Amino acid sequence: MLFHVNAEIYPTINLDDDKRVRELVGPQLQKMMQSGKVREAGILSGTRGGFFLVDVEAPEELFELMGPEIYANFKLDVHPVTP
């Protein structure tokens, strides 16, 4: 299943919290990108976030792929993509 995921960091995360989040999220993003399940990814101009086009077997895999590091610090907007 193909999903479009918008991820935007919560507005309450700034300054010292921002540094903490980068330290947590960086390795998780690298793990995601190396999984082979992310088809496309990018930064969205004018926001504090980005997008992922993810190909997984089931929606439940999204939590495994993104992990609690991303779910705890980002507002996610997930939509299935219809071919």
C-alpha cells in the first residue's frame, strides 16, 4: 500500500527541545530511508516539516517504520494513495 505522509514538527518544540528532537529523529530518519520503503521524501517550503511517499504492506507498518521518535514529536497527516 502506498501512503503519502506529511510530517510537521509541533510548534511547541523550539530552542533546546529542537536540539533534543534532532538528536532523536536523525537516526530514525536514516533508518527509514535505508529501509527501502520510502519512495520519495522532501522538505516542504514554508513549514517546519516534510513529506514521505511510503510503500508498506499494511498501515500498521507505518508506526514501526517511523517509530515513537517521529510520532511523539511531529503532527502526521497520512493518506493512502490510489494508483
